[in-house]
Amino acid sequence: MPSNIQELSLEAVMGERFGRYSKYIIQERALPDIRDGLKPVQRRILFAMNEDGNTFDKSFRKSAKSVGNVMGNFHPHGDSSIYDAMVRLSQDWKLREPLIEMHGNNGSMDGDPPAAMRYTEARLSEISEEMLRDIEKKTVDMVLNFDDTEYEPTVLPARFPNLLVNGATGISAGYATEIPTHNLGETVAATIYLMDHPQASLEELMEFVKGPDFPTGGILQGLDGIKKAYQTGRGRSILRAKTEIESLRGGKEQIVVTEIPYEVNKALLVKKIDELRLLKKVDGLAEVRDESDRQGLRIVIELKKNAEAQAILNYLFKNTDLQISYNFNMVAIHNKRPEHVGLKTILQAYLEHQRDVTRKRTAFDLEKAQSRQHIVAGLIKALSILDQVIKTIRASKNKKDARENLKTTYDFTERQAEAIVSLQLYRLTNTDVTALEKEAYDLAQAIAGYEKILANAVELDRVIKQELEAIAQKYESPRKTKIEKEVAQIKIATQILVAQEDVKLLVSQQGYVKRSSLRSFKATGEADNGLKDDDQVILNQTANTRDHLLIFTNLGHVIYRPVHEIKEERWKDTGEHLSQSVGLAANELVIYARVFTDINQAGNLVFATKNGMIKQTALIDLKPGRTYRSRAAVFMKLKNEDEVILAQYVSPQEGDLQVFCVSHGAYGLAYSLTEVPVIGAKTAGVKSMDLRDDYLAAVLLVKAGDVLGLLSSRGAFKKMSVDLVEPSSRARRGLQIFRELKKNPHRILLATVLPSEVTGLTVTTDLGLKVMIDPNSFKLGDRYSNGSYVIDVESQGQAFSWEKVVAKAEKDE
């Protein structure tokens, strides 16, 4: 016996089998036909219900009966897949023109499942009649069902463009489809226009079809995306809910949502908005309620007093399904193949189908009319020779003999003879002859009309046009979705994202940052701030969570933090180190930090370096970029291991400021701040002082009459007025501000401005000792005095840094 066993590779078998499976689910399950816009299961449901007489003009029947008929006769798959498809055809929030009417629970916009099919009742809707009209007139191809016992249609006549009107959604192997719903009146108008203007452009067709028209309404933004989709089958638009802001008593407002985007689950949407309220992701939400009833959809978002309604609405558009991105993916079976189809292609394919259906219907009607005309002609002839006919019939042996005798004697055809012998006696009246003659005339008229339609393409189109206009007039409804040309830009104001709260903020020299609640601060006390003994406070003040913090380091880096993003900790905790997020060099220290209520406000920052460079940079040029959380920005370009010793904000309201440079070699130079140019962030600046072999101990911003505190390398402290150094020009050598000694001269280590509120200076030495200086106990010295000794350098070490002690609790420096 020959063997039927074949040796095939697994790849070949899998490829071939999967190819077959893919072809089946693409053509026979998941994608709609371009002509009637239906998937096979939908088509079978409509056809089976129509065959059973389960139409809109009859009473409802149990859904289970219809599902059983579909499953038993046409669709040998699970009952749940048939019932699910049936339910979707009845949902007026999914289809623009539902094709099935259902009594009972058929689901909801909240994603509730429908009741079981044994509880619900269904029938075809009135508009479904237009999908199935004339199917009995051989208008579409019929094929045998799965067990060759029944015939089913390959496509429905579809007397309106259902693919566009009701859209489609589905996923198959390698293909998915997402065709939106459209307005019936608009699609019919475009079809008629295309019939009259076959070369019509897409722009002309879009004069009629403005865009999708979803059953749930909403606002569709982005005409370019719609046009691209209608051109290529792919495109993207923004679909947002219809909302209104209503005023309430007591200065409150509420956002009312009356339409939501297509296929968005209302219950999940309400839940998401309520989660944002509970998690305090957005400040200002008081309550979210779903007030939908039989009158229509209504979601109410109640706001707190003085909340910014539009800003909150923008946030909700951005972060919930109140606004979604709608992606067109218009794939349909066209010429038995899946294709991306545009608006014109769909309308052309539909028109071609309608011409074919109308042609076949007319041919069927013509054949029927001609057949009847032939019979009527025979009956009229028989009535004209009635006596002979009766005589012949009476002389015949039986019906068959009578039929043959009539054919032979009077030249009647087989069908005419059959009609005569089957004639009832009451039809032999004179009245009946008149009726037959009228029928013969009507038939001749009808036949002439049918022949004209079949012979003339213009006449064929006129019939289609007439029928389409009648359908539009009967079923069209006003547009529900509003089309807007441009996509609205959503700007979310920070103030609505952050609950407004005053907090205590601390930044240390070594790079520790924290915010604490005022409650924690008061409970702990200012002194117990959690910093190490060798660390210094750079910023300690009350700030608002909506404020902005800029931190400047000695190596030219600026770090931005919105106050609300700084980790909240107890006041006695150390806080988070900047290196955990942005990375700091081992020798990098914080030299200045400032809180701004508006990061875009006017004003400049003055920067100066140890090696004598200086510049001004506008605050707006230091605005943070997208990567501010993980990367520090550069505010000054440094050369030759230089470091920044001055960073200070100057507002436009501040008067005439002077730059006062103090060199290590005890030279002082004063000049107007206006001499320092305002330049960009990533620049090195200009020369501040002629240093020669020297370097700067400090660069200070002063006003006339200010008092300086100076501390020398020999431990001498001196107070002097800035007026002792006459203002000069930038980049000069300056004047001596300590008397130069031949042996062990004084060299300046520290210099600062001493406002009247400063009550003390805490000096830290390089041996780690702290020495207190009371500046108010010293008199002003002249330019050549060398001050008074306050530190024993040999036993206490040299001054390393100092901190001001001020009378008020908060320090801004």
C-alpha cells in the first residue's frame, strides 16, 4: 500500500496553517465588508432575524431564540459571541443608527454587562429594513451555509452607506480596524454628489462629510488629522468631552460634563476623577457626582471656593479620558482583500455595490413583469374567444389533455394554457377583462421603465439617488459631534496641581535640602535643624509650596526645585542631599539659595569668581529645562580651577548698587553695578579687578554708607565704611584697605556687609573652633587701620568661614 505520510518541516506546516487561519479571520470574522459595513456575524444576525419575520413591525422575541437560529443555521460558533454582537448592534452609544431594538438590559456606558439572552427581547430596527430591502429579488449572491442546508447572503443590499454611518472596530491577524461613525444625512449627500461628480476631490466631499459624528457627541479637534484619515485610511484627532462651567452660590463653581468621548467608560472616568481628588493630585476638587438619568448624561465636578475652574478642567483633559486621542485606522474588506480605505474609496465601492444591487433588482422585476405580461396576454386572448375555449376544454379528457388541446388549437404557450385551465369561473366576467387590460397596460409601462433603467446608466443613478434621498429624509438626525479645526493647546497652571501651604525650607552649605511643616518646625525648635556641626545654613525661611527654589554652587551649577517637589521631612532630620538626584563634585559647596514666587519675574543675578571674573545674568535665562530633576544647569563658565564666591539676586526695584571687590592682598575696589554686562548663563563674564598675583577674598554688592566687616589672616577684625573707597571703574587695581606691614602683613580672609540687624558673627576656624564676635562693640576704622585682634591664630587657628547672627528669626542670606 502506498504511504500517505509526508515529511514536512514544522515551519512549513505552521506557516501554511496559520496563513489559512489568518485568511479566515480576516475575511470571515473581524473585518467589515466595504459594501455593507458588516462583519459576517452581524450580517448573519440581521439576515436570520429577517428570515424569521422578527422585524420592526412585529412584536419582540426572546434574544435566545434569535441567537439559536443564527447559531444553528449560519454561524456555528459560541452563543456568547453571537449575543455580544447582537447586543452591540442595539447599543445607541456605540452605533449612530442602531440596527436592532432590544427590550431589557442591553448594557450601559458604564461598562455594565447586558442581561442574559434568556431575559432580553429583540427585533430588527426600522432602519435595518433598508439594509435588507429587496434581498429576496436576487440582488446579492447567496452561498450555502456551513452544512449545505440553507443559503445565506455574502453581502446585504444595504440601501444606505452603513460602513460610514455605523463605523466598525475589530482586531484580526495582522490587521485591526477603527472606523468612526458618521452622520447619515451627510454621508448620503456626499454619495449623491459623488454620483453626479465622479472626479470629485476629497475637499469637495468633505464639504458634505465634515468628519465623524459619534453617537455620544463630544468635540473632535484637528481637521488635518481627519483629512489625512479620509485620504489614506490613517489619521489622528483629539476627541474631548462637552463641558460647561457653572456658577454656584457662595462664589463656588462646578464643571458639568454632558457628553463624553466615544467608547469611554463613564463609570471608570468618574472613578478616575474621584481618585485625583482623594490623592490630592489636583487642588480644588470638592466632589464628583454622576447625575446621569433617562434625560441624558451628566457628570458634575464640584470645585472648592476660589478654585480656578478652567485650569482644573485643563488638567482633567490632560490626565483623564475627558479627552482622548482618536486614531483612525480605516481597514475594510475590498475586493476580498483587507485594505486601508479613504472616504472616496468607501463611497465609490458603496456606489458600485448599489448600482449592482439596483441593476439585479430591476432585472428581477423586469423578468417577473414580462412573465406576468405573457400570462395576461394569454388570458385576454382566451376571454376574447371564450366560447371556443370553453368548448375545447369541455371536449377534453382531463386537465393535461385540455392544456394540450388549447396549445394546438389556439396557439397558446404552455404557461398561458396552464393559466387558462386553472382559471376560476368568477374571473369570466366582463369586469375582469377590463382589469386584465389595465394590468396589461400597467405591465407594459413598468417593463418600459425597467428596460430604460437597465439600458441607461443615468436613469439607474437617478433611481439610486431618489431612494437615497428618501432614506435620508426619513432617518437623518442632526449632527451630534462638533468639529473644530485646530487642536486646543492645554496649559496646566502649577497652582492647581499643588495644594497651597506654607512650609519651612532649609538649604545647607554642604548640599542638604528639606522642607518641613510649620508644625514640625515649631515643635522641634530652630536650633535643632539636623545639620552636622561643620555644616552651615545657607537658606532658612518660610516658603509656599507653589514657590520655586534656585540653589547655586561654587562650581558654577544651578539646581532648580519647585518647593512642592522637595521631600517633606521632620525639622530635626538632616534632609535629602542634592547628590542623590543631580550629583555634586566632592569639593562642591552651596554658596547661595533663593526662593522665587515667579520663576519668570524680572531681575538679574550677579556672579563673581575668586580669580576675578564677574557678570550679570537675567533670571529668565536660568529657567529650568526638562531634565532639571536629574541634572544641574550651568550658570557660569569657570576656567583654571576657578570658583564662584558671589551669587546674588538683584531686583529691578533696587537702587544704585556698587560692586565692592576685596582682594586677599587687602586691596578694595568699588564701581557701579551698571558697568557689569548682562550676559547669558554659559559665559565666563568679564574682569572684575586687576588682581595681578592676587585673588579675591570677597565680592560684595553695597550701597553708599554700608559698613563692611573684615577679618585678616592674623585674626584682626575691622569695621569700615564703603565710602572710604572712592567709586572707580571696573578692572582697576583699587586702594589698600589695611596698612601694609613689612613683616607678616595682614591678608584678608573674610569680608561681609554688616546691616544694622546683625548682632553677632560666629567664626569657624580651620581647627573646628567657633569664636563669637560682637561687631557692635567695635568702632569704625579708617582705611589704613589694621583692626583689633579677636582670634589667637596660634591657639585657635585661622578663620575658615563665618555666619551672621541676626535679631530676626529668618535669614535670607
